Amino acid sequence: MAGIGGAGMRGLAVLLAGQDQQILGSDDNFESIRKADDLAGFELLTEKEAIEKVEMVDEVIFSDAINEDHRIRLKAKDLGIKAVPYQTALGNYGQEKKTITITGTHGKTSTTAMVAS
């Protein structure tokens, strides 16, 4: 997962790891991510380490912060490895699940808490 430092990517990593998938992640902001408490379920790599391991993965999931010319995406393309945007990967995860979506400008956190309880 390229750009795993974002809240959405990190959340998806935890969900996928919960399905017994091995998750490798990297982020340009490696040092601050490495210090985070919520890294359970996946291995955080430097960009160099991630590029070296691209050939070992089934697919690369990338955040909006990872441009087409990012070295991880270019390596995946060169190797013919599928690269999937975060939104698509999240949608793929949710296809087999019952999903409730809460959107809007105000009140999403409160509404989510009420739905969860």
C-alpha cells in the first residue's frame, strides 16, 4: 500500500490484515508514521524497501497522494502488477459486506456513533 500514512489507507490496511492478508505499506512521511500506535497488522517499509518488494505482491494499492510517476507505481507497471486506487480497493473490500454510508457536511461522526450503537 503506497501512501499508507493517510487515515483511509491505514484503516483499509487494518481491515485487509483482518482478512489474513499480508500488508506491506510505505509512505513518504515514513518517520512520523513509524511512530504511530496503530500499525498493527501490517509492515511499514521505507520507499526503497517497498520498491524492492513490489515484485512479491499481488497488487499495489495507492492513495491519491501517489502520482502516476511515483517510483512504486512505475515499478508495478514495469512488472505488470495491478495498481489499484484506494477508492477502488475500498469498494472491492465492501462488495461482500453490508455497507452503510454516512455523508454530509456536518454530523457524520455523531450519526456514525448513533448507527454503531
